[in-house]
Amino acid sequence: MRVCFVSHTAKKYGAELALLELLQGLVAEGVDCKVLVPKKGPLLTALDQLHIEWKIIGYPFWVAGARRRWMSGRILRTVRTLLLAIPMAHIIAKWQCDLVCSNTMTIGAGALAARLAKRPHVWHLHEFGYRDPNLLFDLGERRTARLMDRLSAIFIANSYAVVKHYGRYINQERIKVVYQAVTLRDEIESSPGNHATTDKPCFTCVIVGSLHIAKGQDEAIRALAEIVRRGVDMELLFVGAGSKRYRKVLGQQVRDFGLEQRVKFIGYAENPLPYIRMADVVLVCSRWEAFGRATVEAMLLGKPIIATANSGGTAELIHDGETGLLYEAGNHVELADKIQRLYQIPSEGIRLGTAARMWAAGRFTQQRYAREVLSLLSEALTKEQHAAPAVNQFEQSDD
């Protein structure tokens, strides 16, 4: 089988890391993988290391921030999507791919190109596309969902929460859940259950993720202020880059609470594991989280986690009181209470971290991920092959 994957960016954030895990697993299963990307980025180096052929075509997103959603921009992106689907279809045919898989729902050109090239299309859903009020679809929410439904043979979701989210517009029976692989990005030399060393200056909480209002960094700052007010010596580390505007908002919040010496903005880290290792507690304060790679990384490292209870996929990973602690999103006092609990009872954090590691170990492997996805890709291809064969104009033009 030969598959063309369409990535929404050439960066190395959550969805792109999931794609790399999948590609590595599929290659091991004998699948010939190709990748289309919209521009240059660190993803290309990783693809070269896997000996996977790629090509750059500047297809746009079909979503935009609410502040950038002027009519001319929407029309321009839609026209570019339609036009660039044509050369994408040529490449798919030239590569002789059996099917096409779009890695997120933020781009539509891959699905259109697959239709032009007469290949089945699979949509891999890694996000809550309609949850963020600051992201709006150029074609509108309902029209986009209907188009996705028409252009795809099957959908793959990374959690049951995502299935429920898209089930408003797409038949849930067509959406299959496959938990993605999570491979720690370096070798663990020490025991996975290791906690902070005694020479650490204070109790440390870490959040890994892009700086975005949906990630809840502001809530963590409010909880930190409450904790410090109670006399707990604590620091908070943010590992991740993101919106400069939101970074300024967070910075002002830190200054308002007088926490300048207790909050550190680390910025983007290609490998955040050293920061997770040094943490006493890993926080997941997201208002909505489709899956949560950083959550699984923390579990594999045996770290206690405090996460939001109503954050989609997170609740599928954390069993409250067993493999972590959950709190109600928006309740920073409850978050502070649970941080203080782990501060005052270190053995509780060790118990939760150990249970989390035991639960996660062996569940998120590349082999399992690749085989489950490959089964669904084969199913999509089989359905397409039952249709009468048609001559492809793009393959004709390349003869």
C-alpha cells in the first residue's frame, strides 16, 4: 500500500508528532508513505531521517482566527485551496498512491485533491475543530462538515470525546477511535518513577503546551497565587510557545499577582521531557483537549498529574484518584487544593505517578497505532475498489 499524507504544517507540534509516530510505524509494517506539506519546517528533517519522500505545495488553511476573517481573505483562501488541489492531485497520481490521508481538519485541499485523483480519502481528526470561538471556517461550520463527510471514506479520531464532538454533523459510526502512539523522545536512564531531587529550590509544577487561552495557563497562575498566599513555596514553568498577544496577557497577570520570581516562560522545547522530569506535578489545565500527548508523556515518566475533568480526551486518560487527579475547569481554588494535597503528602504523588506509569506502559506503542490505522486504511481502500474502475485524467496526463 502507498499512502499520501497531507500535513497542515511542517512544524513539530502535537498533530505533527502523531503523524511522525504513525509514519514510523507504517514504514515498519511495509507501507510506502509520501507526505505533502505547505511550507518548509522541522518536520522535513524528520521525514528525511525516515527516508520518506515529501513535496512542498503552498496550500492554505480553510480556518482563520476571528480577527483575520475578512471577506477578501476568506475568498482568497478558498480560491487557493481549489486551485492548488489540482497540482496536488497530479503529484498523488504521479506517486501512484492508493489513498490520501489528511492529518488534521484545518486543511481541505487534500480531500479535494484526492477526489480529483479518484483516490479514497481518510480524515484523521486530532482536534476539536468547532470548539474554539476564535477559529472560524471559511465555508462555515455546517458546510465544512458536510463537505468533509462527502469527500471522505472514513474518519479516524484520537479520542471518544472527538467522536462525540463531530457527531453533530457526521455519522458517528463512520468515525473510528485510534489512540495515537506516544514514544518518549529520549532514553530514560533513571527510574521512570524518579521525582524532584532534594536540591530543587521549591515545589515545581509544569505545564507543557502552546500558549493559548484554551490551554488554561491563566488558571494555573491564579492557582499559584492562591498557593503562595497559603504559604507554600512553589514555582510554575510554562513549556511552549504560542500567541505573542496571549503571552503578554499572561505576563501582565503574573505581574499583577507579584509572581515574577515564581513563573518561568521556557518557550518552545522540541524535547520537553527534561522539564517534565524535574516537575513535582504536571498540570493539564486545558479547557478542551482532544488527546493530550504531554499527559501521556508525564504518565510514562511516572509523574503525578492534575488535569481538568471536563477537557474531552483527558478524562479518558486520567482516572481520578487512581492515575491522577481531576478538577473542574474554571475552579482555580480546587486546583490549588489538589496541588497543596500533593505538596503536603509526597507519598500520594508517588502512588499516583506509579499507577499512571503502569497503566500507560504498552498502551501507546507505534506498532499498535500503525496496525490499527493500517486496518482502517485497508478498509477504506477495499470499499473504493468495490466501485467500478475509472480512468484517471491525471495519470493519463503523466503518460
